[in-house]
Amino acid sequence: MIDVATQLDLSARLVVAAVLGALIGLEREIHGHPAGIRTHMLVALGSAIFTVLSIHGFGQEASGSQVDPTRIAAQIVSGIGFLGAGAILKDGIVIRGLTTAASLWATSAVGLGAGAGEYVVAIVGSAVILVSLWPINALVERFRGSSVPDTQLRVQLERVDLIGRVSDVLKEHRVEIAAITTQRLGKGAYHVDLSLRGRRAADVTAALGDLDAIEGVDIISTSLGD
């Protein structure tokens, strides 16, 4: 016979997990990351379902032997790594999505907590995740002396002496070159990788616009951070 009270409690756990996952995903969605509301909601919900089933679905075999309820939960921790790896993108020298991958991994823990009925742990965990994604990120950038994350830029030059022109344009917009590497591809073709740092995103954007207008300079890839 179905225990209605138990089923309602388990359903509530799934709903809480989904809502908390959606809240975390909302922050990623606002900042334009590929893994947003739906992805985080499904990660938290899936983790909660697996946890609920591991505790209540396979707790007692017909033979009377007890099944370890932590086995499925342990597999969630390692299995979520594959989904997190899918959120990490590489475009030229730019690597994005590390923070999103970490948020997916942490969101799975929130789902585990909700599925186990530890609502306080799940709610507090969600709050800490959101703080780490938003206010803490702003605080870290302030300590670094920049209001925006470093911009990773790759350009192709027809002549190596164009590096001087690129540097002049960046100085005009008060954008600092934190690191630079060059690679000769062949006659009349050079790749230059730069790590740029500016006080405002608008300064970096304006500098990139002026760089793109220089004859012999082509922007291959760029990013304003993850």
C-alpha cells in the first residue's frame, strides 16, 4: 500500500532541489553562459531523484539483505564530472566555462542534500554558491585592481612590427597588456596572443573595435572571461 505522507515528502524534496538548481542556473543565464536555468535545474533534480531512490527505492531486498544507500550517491559525484567537462569550452587560447562546470558540480551536491531531506544544508549550500558566483567574483576583481576579468585576445598580423601599433591603441584606451606571446605561421602571417586588463568593459570593447579597424590586423578570438 502506498504511503501518501512519505510520497508527498519525497515529492517535496524533488521540488526543492529543482527550485534551488533553477536559482543557481538563473545567475549563469543572466551572465550569458551556456549552462543556464534548465541545465542546473535538471542536475539538481536528477541528483535528488537518484538520492531518493537510493534511500527508499532499494533499501531492502526481498531476501532481507540491506543495500548500501550511498553507492548511487557516490556515483553521482563522479558522474557529474562528464557534464561539467562539456561546459568547458576552448576557442583558440581562450578557455571558458570552468566556473560554470564547478557550479554544476556543486549544484549536484545541492540536489543530493535535498533528496536526502537535508533542506537546511541544501538551502545554505545554494546561497553560498550564488554568493561565490556573483558578489565574491566582483570582490576578487576589485582586489586584482580591475573591474572586469582579463580579456584573452588572439590576433593575426601581416607584419610583426604591427605589434607596436596594437600596443599604442591599447594604451590610448588605458588597457594594459598583462602577457603577450607571438608565433610565426609563415611569410606575412603572425599569431599574437595577449592577456588584456582594463578598468571597464567599455574600454576593452572600444580598444578591440579600434584594433579590428587596423589594416593588417585580424582578430581571431577574444573573450571577457568566464
